Amino acid sequence: MVVLIIDKSSSMEGPKMDLAKAAATGTVSNLRPMDQVGVLVFDNSFAWVVPIRKADDRALINSRISGIFANEARRSLPP
């Protein structure tokens, strides 16, 4: 079983998030269909983007990983 944990706080904006997602999809591509994988994201709290499941639907798992974005809460605050 593999659990990927990705920080989605605002400090991960830009290239850091791109690298984290590339590493996660790369890991998924090396799993066998019978392996189990889960993807957990966190900032102020945590959420399962991919609850633990078999890695037999890589397209779905990678789609959910690609939908992870850094929290942009800091941008919405007045200067």
C-alpha cells in the first residue's frame, strides 16, 4: 500500500506543486493494478483526494491528482 501525501498550502504554488503532482503521477504509473494507493492532501486540514483503493484505474487516480491546486487564500487578502 502507498499513501501519497501532498501539501496544498499556498507555499506550494507554482513549480513546487507541479513537481509534487509529477512525482505523485510517476509513482502511480509504477504501481501494479493489484497495489493499493491513496492520495491525501493537507493545508489547514486534510482530505482524501483518492481514498485508498486498488491502482487499477490509473486514469482516474491521475485525473484527481491533476485537480490538486495550492490554496490561494493569501491572494484574496487585502494588501
